[in-house]
Amino acid sequence: MKNILKNIDFKKILLFIWVFIIIVTCIWPMNLSPVWNGKIAQHRNQYEVMAESLLNGHLYMDIEVSPELMALENPYDPESRREHDVDYKFDHAYYKGHYYMYFGVVPAILVFIPFRLIFGRNLASYHATQLFTACIIIGIFCITGFLRKKFFQKMGGFTTAALSTAFALTSVWYFSDTPALYCTAISSAVCMMVWSIYFYFRAVYDDLIFNKRILFAVIGALFGALAFGCRPPVAIANIIAFPLFAAFLKTNSVGKKEWRKIILIALPYIIIGTLLMLYNYARFEDPFEFGQKYQLSNWDQQEYSLINGLGPMKQFNGFVKMFLATNELTKVFPYVQHSGIFFEFPIFLITIGALLFSNSIRARLKKNNLLFVLYTACIILFLITLVEIAMSPKIEERYHFDINYLLAVSTFLTAGFFYNETGETSARRYNIVFTILSVITILTAVLLYFVPYDFNFTAYYPETLDHIREVMWQFK
């Protein structure tokens, strides 16, 4: 019995239990608001309808289009639709007499169709978001666990768990609030990119035989390519593969035989990219059009394009809104409001501060072939934000989650290198500082969940706010 107990890794068991608790805590609230949990019939159900349509053998959605909509000269003009009192499906793409799904098709193929075939009924969208959210949380912990083991073992186990928890919550908390449709698209793409980054990290930095490195890189490429079919702006993060590939070439001797295997990494991008372009062309006669141009929304999407949206004032205001916007703290629970990313989670400034002002951190990152990776991550944040500002009428809170996970991974990586080449006293000091920052970040993410917004739980049932405050703080 003693020998059995000696072989049990209780730390890993506790970690598994902790991750399970986090997952349950994040996915259980997704059922609370009837606006998002599938209880309102034919509401937020585009993925379900798309899965049925694909099983019926066509790419358009099985939804009847009103004659009034088809008769409009410009059906994408919301003023024209209101003027003629036209019945239409909001946030659906409309093209030549058919409705199409504006959101990426990959979740419908990977999750909704298999569920329909196995169980004979449709999967509610928020259940898919629950699945993707759980996978994101597990992926974040896998990334942080690998990075700690490989690069900075002086970081304490408790601190690693605290930071991992904080960064998992900053990457998913909004999905718990409004889980169906929009967050199904975002969470699926983030899930793909989180696991893409994990397998790329393993392929480049783990001590593996060459063939296993290639296998992990191919899996990373597969996940990264699938992100394009979930939410294209998130998939811009695939650029991270280039500095990682450069780091791989720097530390490995590559001959003709190895190059033949390395080429395999490009295959997922080629295959999935070709299929997505064929899918887009079959729908909109344009291989690069995913449907945003034909989306029926509160704005005429024909007016938005990457080129038209690059105006300096729009970009400046958009970047301020995304990163630096501030909202006052209040005396009313939950005390916080939606703000810019750096105001909501100042912990993310660690990466920016270290890269700009710390020669020692930059030197440690460079020594481990990670400096270029971190700089590229910052460029990716800029590019994703630029595209979203250009292509959207305004920056929504949910857009933060296209990049929060990347900030989380980058911040953990940067924080870890504070420990390298330091003594035990400094390591203990860093453990305390990062643990405190993690607790503040976790608390902020929890409070942000309770902000009444977009028919989430607390907006739909405002009377619950007082009860929640009493439970959390034990005072009225």
C-alpha cells in the first residue's frame, strides 16, 4: 500500500481536480439566460440550421426568404429594410435569394453534424461553446505547464496554477456570459489557436525525436488552419508559426531528407485553405468572401472593407477602445464596467513593459529563441485589432477575446523569465507578486461576468445582482 501511495502524483491529481472545477465554473453559467441557452425557439441557431442544411446537401440555409427582402434594391441597407417593414433574419448573410451562414462552417462540421448523426437531434449552440471553452482552459494549462517545465522551474507550483487560472479566465469569461452563436464562433477559433500554439511549442522546444517534432508541427498546423474556418481574424495568429519555424531551424540541423518531412507541415494549410476557398466561391462567387459583405445587420456591411477602414482616426479610436478605454469603478455591485483590455487586466502590461524596458528579460528571451516569437505576438495583436476595426462598425467587448488568449500566453511566458538566473529569495518575491496579481485578475474576471450586458444572466434577471453580492461579500 505504501509503495502504491509513493507512486501516486498527488500534485497532478490536485491539478486535474482544480482544472475540472474551473471548467465547471465557466461552463455551468452558460445555461442561465434564456436569450442564449437555446430555450427561445429559432433564436441564435445558425449552426444548428447550417448542420441540417449540409446534411440536406446544400450550402444555403433552409430558411424561407421573404419576397419583400428579395424585392429591395439594396437589401443590406437597414434604413431601407425598416422603411419597407421587411421581414428578415438578423446577422444572416443574404445573397441571390438565399440565406447563408456568416459565421465559419468548421464548428458545424466538427461538432454539430456529428452530434446530429449520433443522437438524432440538434445540438444547442451554447453546448458547443461549453465544449470549446473547456478545451481552451485545458489548453491554457497545458501551455503554461509545458513552459514552466521547459524554461522556468523556479516558478512555484502554486504560482503557476494561480497564473494559469487567471489567464484561463481572462481568455473565456465572456463566453460564460453570452455563449451562443457569436461566442461559439470566437471560442471555436480560440480553441483551435490555443492548441495550435501548444503543439507548435512542443514541436520547437521539447526534447523530441525529429519525426515526433514534425508530427506535432503538423497537428499544430491542422488546428491553426481550422481556425480560418471558425473566425478568420483570430486565425491571423497563425503568423506565430514563422518565428517558431525560425527558432526550430536555428536549433536543428536540416538536410534534404528532413526538408521533405518539413514540407508536410504546409499540407493542412493548403488542403483546408483550398476547401474554404471553394466553399466561399460556391456561395458568393468569391473565394475570399466569408459572408460579412452580405451580412444583414444594423449597418450596411457593403460600406465596410479593409481598405475603407484604414482611416487614421477610425484606427486610433478603435485601438483606444480596444486597449486603453477606461470606465469608472462604481459603488454598485459588480463595481467594474467593460473597458479596454489593459484597464480590465493590467497584468497583460507585463509583456509590453518587459519588451520595451527590460534588457535582462529581452536577453533571456533571446537566449532561449523566444524574443522574436514575443515580438511577433505583439505584431499579431496589432494586425488582428487593425482588421477588426476596419471591418466592423464598432469594437464590441467580445472582440477582446480574439486576442486575450494570446496576451495571456505571452504574459505567462514573459513573467516566467523573471525567475531565470535569480536566487531563491528573488524567486520567492516573484512568486508572491505574481500570485497577488493573479488573484486580482481572477476577481476582476468574475466581477466582469456579472456586468449586465446584452441580455446576459444579470441583465435578464437584474434582481439577482443583490443576491449575488450578498453571497460573495456577505453584506447588504
